[in-house]
Amino acid sequence: MKYKLLILSLGILLFACKNNTDESDAYGNFEADPVIVSSETPGKILQMNVEKGQQIETGFVAAIIDTVQIQLQIVQLDAQKAAVTSKRQSISSQIEVLQEQKRVLKINENRVQKMLKDGASTQKSLDDIQGQISVIDKQIESTKTQFVSISKELEVIDAQQASVVDKLQRCTVKSPVSGIILEKYAEQGELAAAGKALFKIAELSELELKVYVSGAQLTSIKLGQEVEVLVDKNATENQSLTGTITWISSEAEFTPKIIQTKEERVKLVYAVKVSVKNNGTLKIGMPGEIKWQ
């Protein structure tokens, strides 16, 4: 009888030891870094090409905002630019007329100089012609200065066009990252405002398991360390995955309220993030455990 009791006691002890060995070192939940994509320009949503749960790639055209008003601004600026450019052509024509007048006066100047040598003309006639040439030279220089003003006007219009074209491009809302649509906040036909959220997306190919460890456990972990990650496979079994420690908090905090017991919630712990490749079974908010021993 004593022998049977001894065998039973040893069995219970071994079972307890096994259970202690199977205990995980830390517990937490899976997280992702979602990106909330907003409209950068106000207007009616002409297209909304995403749905909740949809997988999209970087650069995917998720939405298109009404561009009519911006297109009208571009037409208006094109007309202004054409008008300013025509001024330049008009000034060039004025300069050509003045240069032609100067050319005729130069011919007369040469003629009067020859006549003056022969005594057939007076010095006053020569001075008058040279005075007219001097006036035309000043007129030409004055007219040329208008080119500077026109160039500045064109620079202003070019800057306005660049700004409007940028607004036009922002009417096409593209996904900044690849991932799965977690939430959709707007529908086609609704009015979008600048900064209004359209949808939320997250990359789920790799999730982070955020767990909490005690100060005594910190000496057992380090950045880059591979650990075993356990998630529920079914009601009685766990699924084992490999994770890598990517972040360890430098400050202690009280255990979050998601921990059930009050005794655990009042402990000081350190947050740790473990990166885990998603094999398709991991979901945001899913509980997980890690073992490093």
C-alpha cells in the first residue's frame, strides 16, 4: 500500500513539474501599426475603390475626388499665361520698329556727315539727327526693361500652375502602404473634406505581439533574440511560431487593465514587442504567449 502511495505521489510531482515547464514566460496580444489615409483636398468622392477586408498594394488608387474646379483653375492660368506671353511679343515688335527707325536715322547721319564735309549741310542738321538716334536708343533700353516685368509675371503664373497641378494630383488618393483594409469611413458620392479619414489600412504579413515581463525576467531577454510564440490552435492545442524581440521598454509601468486579476494589474512590468511572421492565422487583438527558456 505504501509502495502504491509512493508511486502516486511521484506521478503527481512529475505532472506538476511538467506543467510548470510548460508555462509561458509572458502573455499579451497581437498588434499592428495601422495607417489612416485621409483626403488632402475637399470635394465630392467620385470613386471609392476599397472595401473592408480587401488586400491592396502600395500605390493602389483607393479614391478619386472631384477635380472640376481645379481643372477650371488650370484653364484660367493657361489663359493668363497666354496673355502675358502676347505682351512679350508686342514689346518685341515695338523694339523692332524703334530699331528700324534708328537704322534710317543712321543712314541719314552718314549722308549729312558727307554733305557737311562738302559744305552742303550744317552742323545743326547733324546734331539733330544724332539727338534723335540717342532718344531712340533710350526708348529701346526702356522698352527692354518691360521684359523683366513680364518674366516675373510668368514666374508667378508658373508657380500657381505648379500649385494647382499638385492639388490635382492629390485628388487621386493612393494607398501609401500595402496591406488589408481594416475600416472604411467614406462612401462614393459623399463630400470629402481636407483631412477627413477615408479608410484605415495595416500590413498584416508581420504582426507584433506586445507582452509584459517583470524586472527579474529582463536579464533573460535581449533585442534580436528569437523566442517561441504560442497561439491557440483549437480548444485544447497551441500552435507554435517563431518570433523576434524588436523592442524592450526602458521604463517600467503598471500591468495594463487587460490583465484579469487585480494582483497582476498592480505589478510593475516592462513592455516587450515580438515580431512574428503571419502565416494567415494571426489577427489583431488575438492573445499570444512567448517562451524563451
